[in-house]
Amino acid sequence: MSNPFTDEAIAAIKRHMNDDHADDALLIVRALGGRPAATAAITTNVDGEAIYFEVDGDEVRIPWSTTLSERAQVRTEVVKLYEQACSVLGVPTRGSH
């Protein structure tokens, strides 16, 4: 399948994830990527099927819950992954008390 996102969209998503949501990415790879001891996760790519992180020099692929076709869907899917990761790890989500 070809990537539905432009290079510019991918770069913007990666920049946003790495600049503003590095802690969320780490929770996601620890809980859902099979890397419970990870200390950092860098978003390296996104496509219609998954989001990709670099963890200790390895690529970790976390699939979306559905195939994406529009950039706006990425945010919804990342939030789902974040909430799922928090649930798995027993960590409260932002805004929940």
C-alpha cells in the first residue's frame, strides 16, 4: 500500500510527536511495542497502517486500529494508543484524576 500522507505531513507529524509528545511516545512503546524498559522513543515515520518509533537503535512498529487515509485521523489514533498504553501501564491519562 502506498503511504497516504505527503512527505511534508509526515515531517510535521514526526516533529510534533518528538517535540510535544515524547513522553507519550515512550508510554506507547513501553506498553504496546514490547519495550517495557525503553528510556526514549523517537517517532520516525507514519503511514496508513502504523506509527514507527526508534527505540535503542531498533524500529518499533505500532499498528493503528484501522487503516488511515487522512492526516486528521492520525491524532485520533495516537490518542487511542496513548490511552491504551496508560491503561496497560496503570498510569492516569492527562486530565484524569
